Amino acid sequence: MEIGDKIKKARKRAGLTQKELAEKVDVTARCIQYYEGNIRKPQSTEIIIKLAAALNEDVSYFLSEQELSIMRENEMFIGEA
């Protein structure tokens, strides 16, 4: 399942419209449409965090195993500094 599918599923589960979600995340409703249609992906960690908070989901719900692995590696690297 791609990130757009996960966003749409979580949005519907939360009972929000695309416009309502967009307002919570500080993006346009068109942007949410693009995400849900898998036309675009959120380009920043900040947006993914805002989506997760607005939809009451863990950030990891929206990421692939590969993306999670990269984040974990980066966290370990930062922790060693």
C-alpha cells in the first residue's frame, strides 16, 4: 500500500474531509488530493508528522520498511555525535 492510500484510509477512519485534513496540516486541499492519488508524496518530515498527528496515527504507519530503516540509521548516527 502506497503512502497516499494510507493517508486516505486514515483520513476516512478519522472522519475528516480532504479540506479539513488540509487545514490541520497547513497545506491545500489539492495537495491532499495529490497525496491520496499517489501523484505526489509529502516532501518533508514535518508534513508527515503533521499528518500523523491530525489522523491520530504513528508516523511509522505512513512509511515503508526501507524508509523506517533509514530513519533508524540516522537516529543512531545522530545519537553517536
